[in-house]
Amino acid sequence: MKSWFPFILLLMCLPVHAADTCTAKWPEWEHFARVHIQDDGRVIDISADGISTSEGQSYAMFFSLVANDRQRFDHILKWTNDNLAHGDLTLYLPGWKWGRAEDGNWKLLDMNSAGDADLWMAYALFHAAERWKDKHYRILALAMLNNIAHREVVDLPGTGRMLLPASYGFALDAGTWRLNPSYMPLQLLRYFSKVDSKGSWNEISLNTVRMMVTTSSGGRVPDWVLYGVDKGFYLDSEKGQYTSYDAIRVYLWWAMLDQRDELFAELKPYLQGVAQFEIDNPALPERINVRTGEAEGSAPIGFAAAIAPYRWVSHQYREQIEPTLDDGAGYYNHVLNMFGNGWMERRFAFKRDGSLVTGLEKCSR
């Protein structure tokens, strides 16, 4: 009985639903793959001139892992390796943007990395090694984690280690750095501190919480944050005036944390209280001013799915959202929908140590 106790606690933290999804097909994943993934594994953002990004590749790897779709996982990984990482992900972090250049050729347009994509890709590779019993995924994951640590992690004076959004371009001057709160899902950092105990991942997770506690206002987390040697963390007046397309993921990542993680409770007072996210306000805005709380615009359809776990955790309220979006919904809406709905449907969850649990794994217990 004791061996089942942690699993029972995990189930208690998950949302309730009627259908058993342990062995069910994932229609939204199949739909996303049909609309946005080529046969060779390239993930296409149709709404942005058909470009591909390392973010899109990494998210698709995570979702194919959840769906137990190894064939697509391997195709996505190979395309990423061959086209975004100069043919060797053990040496190079993937460039973030690939598309049609001015000369008409399709190629890597920006070789700078994207920290969040790199974290999700390494995370998916570690779990692919466990799921499909292939050590080569783990070798690649460890190499990526080492590259992230050396190229994207900075030692902020007076605070310590922190993940930059990319390998370069975010150290604004000798004493100022630009950071993105949505780029550091705490469950991923928790997991990396487990598989790389000598790394600085736990320190980064604590500093991530410190950043959000310091810069949030009335539960509103900014899209971007600055860190100054003499100021610490503070609002980015150029890019951080709003909580919007980037920060919407902060609420998603937090809600999907294992509720026994002390960081879940520590962040709760600083992420709740956003009037527009309350259950009696179904019309989500596109963006909210961090300082004033003033809302603007109408949110895209994916925001409702992204906020669904947040509303469930906060109010046990089940969002009435479309399980599958239409073809024209766009890449980002589909991604948010699969994260939000996938978690609500118990297709995946995160343990206290950040490791992944999927429907298939739960059925095998």
C-alpha cells in the first residue's frame, strides 16, 4: 500500500473528468500534426509566413512524447538537428528561426538560441529516453543541458544564477539584463536539478520565483523584466508594460505545478487576484496593464485554454472550451490549447520533482 501512496496524492492534485484518457487517442495532437507538421518533422507557423521556430519544434516534441508518438518525435528531432543546429545538437543549441530568406532560399534566419525552447527540448529528450528505453536521447539531453548552462545561464550580481532568453542579445549593458518570466517553467527546473544535481537549476528556480514576486502587481506578471545591479528585478518599461502573449504561460506553468511543491504556495498570492481571470469574467482581454490593471483588446482563443488550469486550481471551475480548434486557429492557439486541455484531460501531469506523468504511464501502474 505504501508504494501507491505518492501516486494517490498525485491523482488528488489532478482535475476531475468523466472520460478515461489513459489509452485514448489525442484528437487535438493529430489535428495539430496534420495542420502544422510536415512529414519530415518541420513544425510550421502558418500565421507567420510559414516560419519554423525552435519553440515550435520543442513543444511538438513534448506533445508527441505525451501522445506516445515516437515516429513523429524522431522526425521532429532530426529536422531540428539538421536545420537548426548545424547537424549536431550535442555541440550547438538550435537557432530559433528558420524560413524563407530574401534570396528566396529556405534556411536558418537567426542562429541565436531561445532559452525556453532549449529547456523544453532537453526535458522531452530526457523523458523520451525513459519512455522508449533509448540511451541516445539521454546523451543528447545531457549535452543540451550542458550547453544551456554554459551559454544561456548568467550570474546576476547580488542574486545569482539565472536563465537568459537566449545565448546573446539580452545583456543590455554592463549592469542590466532582460529576462522573460514565461521562459522558466518551474517544473522543468525542478527536474533538471534532479538529473543534474551539480548544476544551478535549483538556484535558478528560486530566483525565478523571486523575480515574479518582485515584479508582479495585483497578480499581473509582466511579459518582460529587467535586472539591474543596483535595482534588482524591475519592470521593463519598453517590453514589460503588459501581461499578454508571453506571460499568459506563467499562469499555465504555475497551475500545472504539483501542489505539494512549496514554490506553488509561495507564488500563489502573487499570481492570483487578476480581475480579468476570475470565473465571472469570461471575456479575456488580449493584454492587461501590469501597473494599472486596465485591460485592452480581445484575447485569442488559445488564452482560454491556457487559463483553464489556473481557474481549475484556483476555483475548481471547469472551463467550457473547444477540445479541438479549427485549422485557421494558428500555431500558438493550438499549442496553448494542447497544454491547457491536455492537462485538464489528465493526458499529462508533473510530479513534485518535475518529472512527467502521462496517461499511458498511469495506466501501466
